[in-house]
Amino acid sequence: MTARLPFTLAPLDEEPFEVWLHAYAARLAMAPDQLADALGLPARRGHGTAIRPSAEQLTSICTATGLEPRAVAAMFAPCGPAPAPRLLQAWMPQRTTRFCPACLAEDPGQMPAAWSLPVTFFCLRHGQLLASCCPQCGRRPTSLAGPSRAGRCTGPDGCGGVLGTARPPACADVPAARQAQEAISDFAAGVRDPTGTAASRRQALGQLTDLTIIASHVAADDPRRRPVRSVTLLSAGTLTTAFTLLTVRPGTRDADPLASLVAPVPPDAVPPAVPLTWHGARPALRARVARARDAELRPSDRLRYATTLPEPLLPVPRPAGQPDLAAVRAARLPDQIWPDWAVRLSDEGTVRHDKLLPAALVALLLPHSDMPLHQITALVSGRLHRHVIGFQVGKLTTATSVLRILTELAFALDAHDIPVSYRRRRDLAADTTLIDDATWARMIREAGMRLPSIGHARRYLYELLTGCSLQTAPPPYRVTSTGSQARYDDFAIGMPAPLVTALTVHARRQLDTWGIGDEPLQWQPPASWVTATSWPGADPASTDPAPIHHGLLREQATPGQVAASLGISPGHLRQVLRLHPLPRPRRPVRYTIIPAAAPVSPPSGQQPGVIYLDPAWLGEEYLTWQRPLNDIAAQIGCPMQTLNTFARDHGIPVRPRGSQIGIASRAAPGHHPRDLPEPLRHALTGRNARRSLHRLLAITEYASIHQAARELGIWPSALYEQVDRMEHACGGPLIHRRPRRADPGAFTPLGQLLCQQASDYLGLRRVPGQFATVHADDR
Ligand SMILES: [Zn+2]
Ligand SMILES: [Zn+2]
């Protein structure tokens, strides 16, 4: 049965168990381990990491201390590790004490408890160092002098000498010692200041711990390798130096005097960024230690401690209960870096951008994170393999400039708003069929392509909408092999501009459907967010797409060949084509016309390029109505050459090229020849018919055909010839050739009929000046 302790010490808000235990032990004048025994706790092996007690232990702690079970349990709640007990000793009262001889000479009864703290070394009142040895026997006097022996050397071996007669040690720099003591006393008081907040006490404890760790290195014979084990005998000089080192604002790497205390990295070793002897220090101090070892660190550690920045950027302390920076960033970012950034960071022909993109994103999560790399990797996706990522991060970041860009980008992302909610989009895309078969069939038909897999279209939309990697995407978007990745890349590279536009419009509509239409479809951080002026790779946005288009379309080269000939990476080529898609498909549809009884059917959605056509219908259109073949080909949606072959195969005599008789659809838009009355139908027959009609109508605005020709800027003979041809086609004179009469109407009745029909069917009117210009589409 545990005995009730003489008094209760209520834990402060969020006070870790170890700190409370040490404070309690100090008040009880016990060693912390003794107190732990008294509370029924077994020997504590974990340094500073108190293990949650069993129910039985909890009961005995409550019995001994008079605390509520809730108050005891709260001290074991995870709110950051407490410093190791070895470090907590620095502000524990000790059995021996230093003392101020001047204070004791004035009042021998004064032996403040603060003198027995290892971090108290200076009397602020007298401005001198505390003495530590009895002037008579040279031993350290005990701190627990009874009232009768006040001011004397006491204890089992005490000689009884009068301590007030001791000489204080000489102090080389009184102002520095005073400043250090004032600050350190504040830290020590702040650790258990009942009026402070949990955060202010944690801050004080952190400062005191940092100071103790630095001091333990300063005091050592070989400070870089083996700090002193016991912090209970730190000298005044050590503590003053440690305080100066703690508070100095480090400038560039070489200027940080702390570096002389940090062990160099042994050759051929993969060292931790922060040596074990510095564990327990706060992030800012750890960052300084890592900076001192920057040159030998692994890329991931250089990122984590932001050591490649020109000026040190110290981590901001993370309040208890707040998630790690890596988790905060992962929630805001896609699961791969933006492809343009990846290209600017690495543009070698050998780089595998599909592997590099997620690795670069992991790199962005590292700066100032406390999470191990494998946990960060898992944050991004459970499908990423830690060693692959580690390898890729290493490959990506061999150059200091790359590390610096990534570090700066990470902090810039922390500081800015990101207009795309990547995580939400990823979740929504996982539950949506991004495009259906019918829509896709229509798109590719309109783009004149053979039917590519709808799976690729869905992947393309997934990338467009989420900015995420297909390697880690949920099914059905995921690419499961190198082969399927290659097939998808070919698809994305070969997409013609109309198809890209159609899919982009489709994606925008999807955002509206999801209710996030106010977000941009795609986004990437501007390059100006980092200070880099020269980049390891090229910028896809400033690459000329013309040679790429030429290589892929005219020379039928593979994307790999085109990239190699231009000296860019395949990833770079892909990004340029995303910005500037090919103007037409690399492999257009091969059309087949199948004879059928039905007049004509458009290409079927399931079989692009297959057209059913009635030869009799074609004969009537071509022979009877004299429609140009290219007109008919455009109507049924197939290449002219295919239709030409089909016509010959079915005994339809094809007119030689250039003999454009018949009515082209552009001469009478929206009208089939059979719908047009005479003489208009014949007037529109033949080459440049519409232009001739324009001119004919314009002639009556002028005094003579001669003057009209001059005003229209053509030879009179050419105009006479056109009028003759038109009259021949219409079967009679259209314009009076007699000398001008007073009556301005120069048209014959047939000409007036033609004029009326041109107005009714083609919307052409005799308005002065209107016909004087020849329309571009009229040639
Ligand atoms: Zn004094
Ligand atoms: Zn003595």
C-alpha cells in the first residue's frame, strides 16, 4: 500500500508527467527516482517518455498524491515529449549548493533554495559570481543547513567553517554573466510558473533544455563528440558561454559559432542530420546543428532542415496538438509536383518524369517537418514505395540549386492561398464516371480520330481535374504497368487541338456539376515564388511547339525521336504538347464507304470511318444536280479521295479536276440546287458564279458596263465576258445594251427576275456600293 505524501502538488495545464515529477521531487527534497518508487512506478527506462500507467498504478499515484485520476491521466496525454531526466537535473535543487559570501556576511541565515540549482551561478544583488567551496575545507557545502548552522559548512563531512568569509571567484565579464543569469533564472521560474500558460511554460522548459544541451557540449573536453554526462556541476563560464551561443542570431553558415560544438560527419557514413547528443533540443536549435553539417547531409535532411537556403530559416514552434507541417501541406497539395516545375527542375533525357513527379512532391513536404520520410511518403499515397521515393528524391536533388528551389517553394506554398482544392477533387473524381461512351464517341468523331480507348480519356480528365498522378490514382484511372503508362502517354501526345478543347470544356462542366465552378480548372504556383534566376531545366512555356508539331506530323517521328533531336526530355515534350496540342490527329481515321440502300448515313459512333452510302443517290446529286464532289464529300463527312474512288467503282463518270460546273454549296448556302428556281440555278453554275452574280447586280449602279468595270477595278473585257457567260447560262439578255435611257433600270425583265431571286434566295440586294466589294469567300 502506497503511503500518502505530505502535500499535494497540482499539475499545471498540459504539464508532462516527468516535469511534474521532478518539480514534486524537488519540493519533497527527494530524488525523482525515489519519488517514482514511492508512487508505485517501476524503474523508468524510457528517458523522459513516461509510459501510461496501468489502472492499478494510477490508483496508487492518486492515493499517494491526493490527485484526481483525471488530473494524473492528463499528464500522460501526448503533448510533446518531455526532456530527458538527465537534462531536467539542470533546474533541480541539488544536495550541495553554491553561495554568495557577501549575502551570507550580511545575513548568515539566508540560504535561498535557488543557490542549489545547477544553473544558478551569479548573485544579481552583489554583481559577483557565487562561490562553490568552503573557504576552510574546500568541499561543496550541503544545501540543507539547519537554522542553528546557518551560513556554515555543514553536512556529514561539514567542517563548520564560516562561508561568509569565502572569496567569490573572479568573473571575467560581469555584464555577460549578469545577463545570462537573469535570463536563465527567468527560464527556471517560468517552467513551473502557475500564472503562465501551458505554452509559456513549455517555452521556458525548451529554452532551459536547449541551454543545458549546449552547456553540456561546452563543458566537455571534446565538445564535438562527448558532452558531459552530468549537468549538475556546470561552471559559471560554461553557462555564460552556453547562453551566448543560445541567443546569438546565426547569420551565414560559417558565422554560427555553435558549429564548433557539432561533430563533423565521419567519412562514408550516412549520418543523422542531428547527432544523438543534440536530441531533445527544440527545432530551431536542431536546425542550426544540421546547418553546421549541411555539406555532408543526405538530400532529404538538407530539405528537412532547410540548410540550403542562403539565410537560416528557423522552424516556428508547433503548438501542441497541431498536425505536422508535412500533413498540413499534403492536405493542400496534389500527390505529385506540377509537371512544368518538374521539367524546370530536371530536363535530362533519361529522367522518368512519371516516377519523379511524386518524389518531388514528397520533397516539398519535407522542409521543417518532424515526420520520418516513410510516414511522409505514406501521407502522399499508400502506393508509393519508400525506397523508390528516397532514390528519386536523391536523384532529383543532387544539385544544391534544386534543393533550394524546392525548399523555397515549400515555404511559399505555406504562405499563399492555393485556389484548387486538390484533395476534394481527388475524392470526387474517384466517385464519378468522368465521361460516358456516347460523349466520347461524339468527341473523337468530330476530331476525326480512330477510336482511342475511353479509359485514356478518363485518365486524361482525371489528370486535368485533380492534378494528381495516374500511378497512385484509384481504379479505373490508375496505370498499372510501364506499358499502360506508355500507351497513355502516346494518347496524350497525339491528341489534336479540337479534342483537347472538347475535353477541357467537358472538364469545366464537371467542376460546375461538383459545385466548384469558381475554381480554376488547373493551377500551378508561379515561378516567381522562388528566388531562382537560372533553372536546371528548360521552361516548357517558352518552348517553340512548331518543331515538335513538324516532327510528329510531317516526319512521322516517334515522340522519343523528336525529343532526342531537340535535346529535351520526353516529359518536356509532353508539357509543350499540353500547352500547344497538335493541330490535327497523327493518324486520322481511315474511311470506308459501304454501298447501301439508304441514301446516306453519318459515321456511326461505334465505327468511326465507316459510312453507308447509296450509289444511286450519289449519281443523282453528282450528275443530275451537278454538285461538286468535294461538296458532297463534306456533307457526308469523308475525304474527297475516298468518295472519288467509290464513285468510279460504281460507274459514275467523275469530271476531271478543275472543271467546276454545278452549284457549290458555298454559292448558295443552305440551298440544294433543286430548290433554286430558274434562271438563278443556272446563273450560279460554274466557277466563280457567285462573284459574277455580284458584279452583274453592281453594274446597274453605274452609267455603263465600261464605267462599272473601272469602278470595280477589273478589265472591261473581263466584265463583258462575265455578263455574256451569265446571259448564256440564263438563256437571254439580262442587261439592256442600248445607249442609256432616262430610265435608270438597266435590267431586262429576265435580269429583273434574276435580281429578285438573288434577293429572295441569297439575300443579295441592289444597294449602292454593296456589290462593289468582292467577298473573300466568293473567289
Ligand atoms: Zn549576494
Ligand atoms: Zn568546510
